[in-house]
Amino acid sequence: MGSAVNLALKMGCEYAEARVQRDFGETAIMKNGNLEVVAYVRQKGLGIRVIKNGALGFASTNRLDKREVTRLVQSAVSMASASVSTLRKPVSLAPSSAEESDWTVREKTRISSVSLEQRLEVLQDVEKALTEPKVQVRLPGRMLVLTNWDSEKTYLNSEGSRIHSLVPRVSFYYMLTALEGPGETAQRFNQFGGSGGWELVKAWNLPSLASEEATVLGRVLREAKPPPRDEIDIVLGSEVVGIICHESCGHPSEADRVLGREAAQAGESFMKPEMLGARLGSEVVTIVDDPTLPGSYGYYLYDDEGVRAGRRELIRKGLLNTFLHNRETAAALGVESNGAARAMAYNREPIIRMGNTYMLPGDHSLEELIEDISNGVYIKSFMEWNIDDRRFNERYVGLEAYAIRGGELGEMVRNPIVEMTTTGLFSSVDAASKNLDFNAALCGKGDPEQDAPVWTGGPEIRLRNVKLGGLPS
């Protein structure tokens, strides 16, 4: 790696970096009780990125012999040289201190010490829990996915940074389709994930969780009534708050979106550089992105440009506070990088990504949020969501939801819909609970696409005077 960086400098580059990445993983997929896939992923390679005459070049290979590495550096330099004539503005990187670190996420129980048979038993136990008579609902569609992988990276650049990391991750994803009567269906999908070992899977207590989820689906289909259509107050569960923070704050805060680079790939942003300091919501709303949360699915201590990671307050007390930056966008806007560059494989360029995006808790209990509502709805979980490519107009369809009358939870309601603008939603928040919960997800972005592990989360929040929509019962 050092020889590759030195060769790039000898060829006239102003900057060079090299990253060797090894990913080792296993995935087991069970559908309707049948084990359909056990897949093994093994990949290792080298990615080189250079800047020459203000132009960026990137190349990668899975062959690490000296001859191939030399060819790779030449390819990256040639790519940069060929791009010079098309540049609107030379690429520059914000200053960053040289870092040296060797960090690892420790597993209490190494996943490699757990046999494949033991891991498959988890899926079998979940399947059994879903098909027990006490669940009282037909589940013709059941997909269970258990995944674990290690990601090991060694990074160095021409400015003196040298960083090695090893992060083991594990996740469980499920999608359930329930059927009750002719054409009455409901669907539930969710994911748990974290950085660590098999101890995470044991703590999730997946069979019990599956039984509870299936029971709720049955109740939704049998008991839920149409939601009120008037202007009401709404309490959103942490799961709903998490997806809102991710989609309506995290993505539009990515500085490559803000500056237009992502427009043709993942969409644009309603946020603009001149909006920093502008009010987007009430003082209750503070949304942060923090990849350094121990045990989190999006955990990392240094990004893939060698910048130390830390807590970023994207919205602070309702005001737009900062964007997510890599070194290039930070230079363009005259700030320091806040360590948001991530590459999900050796053959992918580091791009701006979230880590763990969530709203900070408040000082209420969930009961206090509810008891102050005379007529409203509590939406605990969601069934689907969609949002426009500027991340401004959004729609969330509730799954487990209850009417609120006189400060108490009432009957279940079916398919309540929150359809608002981002600023309208954040401005409607008047209180948040003390609770803080997270869900895992794989966030897609880039071309070729890179799926980054993240957490989404937050407390329960209360929205005042919101017009609720709903689907036919």
C-alpha cells in the first residue's frame, strides 16, 4: 500500500490514498419454513484514489501482486489526467490531521465459534413461533434473513494517516404477510442489527418478538377501525420517528446532495448552503448523526478518508446546524470534514453516508404525551413510506396504531397516514418522550449502489393539529 501511494506521488499526484478491504460474511434465508439460501461472501481487494492537476481518479483490483498494483496506480492516474479537461472546478480536500489508529469491535461470543447448525436453529425457532396456533392469523408469506459479516480495512494516505479497523456485524431481517378473509392483508418488515458478536442475536429474543409481531398483524386485520379524518394530535413511535429522521433529515443533509452531485443518482435536497441557521422545526427537534455509538449497526471511529468520526448535530433545536461532509464537500463550503465518507467495498469510492441518525429524547413519558390529547392517534409502527427526491414531501402509513380519546388509548385504527412536508412535520412537534430506541437498516446510495449499515431511531414525539389521512378499511 505504501508503495502504491509513493508511486502515485512520483507520477505527479498532489494526493494519494490506498485502502485494502476484506469482507467475509454469511447469509441464511428461510422462506415459509424452507431454507432457500445459505450464501458465503469472501472478497478482498485494493482501492486507490488520487488527485492530479485538480482531477480525481479511482481504480481497484482484487489482485495484490506488485505488478498489478503498479498497473492500478497507473490506471487511477490516467483516469485523473483524462478528466482534467472536463473539470468545472479543480477538486480540493479540506485539511485533515494525520491519524494513526488500530481499532476493533470486540465480540463477547465470536460468531465464528457458533456453528451453522446453531445459527439455523434461530431461524427454525422463529418460524415455529410464527406458526403456533396462539398467533391466530394466517401468514402465507414469511421471509427470515440472518446475516453476519466482518469488515476489515487498512487505510493510508500521502498525508501520513495509517488506520486499521475490524468490525464484525450481525443482523436479522424479517418480512411477514398476513391474510384474514378474502383479500384482507397486512405486511410487516423490520430489521435488527449491531456491531458485535452472537451475544446480540441472543439479546434480541427473536422467537418472542416474532410471535408478538404476528399477533399484532392479526389484530390489525380483525379489529382495526378507520382512522379519524379531522385535524387531530398524533403521537409517533420511535420506529416512525427513526425513518423520518433518516429520510427527511439525514439524506437531505448529505453535502453531495446539497451541492448537486447526487441529483442523477439518488436525488436532490431541499436544503441549500445558505439555509444554515434557518428554522426547519420546533425547538423540541434536535437530530444528530453519530457513528460512534457503541454496538450500533452504523458504528465506525474513522471514516474512509482517515477522518476521525464524531457526533454531528444536523438540526439543533429546530435550526439547520450542519451538513454531512467528506473532505471534498467540506473544502467547497469552507469547513472541516466531519467524517462522513464511507466505502462499502474495496471497489467502491468513499461517498457521504449516514451512520446512526436519530432525534434526541425529551423529558416526557409516553403516558404524558398521550394523556394530554383529547382526540388523536398513536402510530407505533409503520407499514410503508415514500418521499420525493428532494426529501421534502413525505408519506408514512401506520401499521400498529390506536385511537386516543380523553387521554387514553382506545381501539386499533387501520392504515393511518401522515402526509406532510418535512418542515411542516418538524414544526408540528411540541414534545418528545424520554425513551430512545433504534432499528437497523441498510441504506442504499451511489452508482454502483452501496448499502451502508445504519441505525435509525428516536423517542416518541407528539405532533399537534395534524390532518390525518387513511386508506379504506
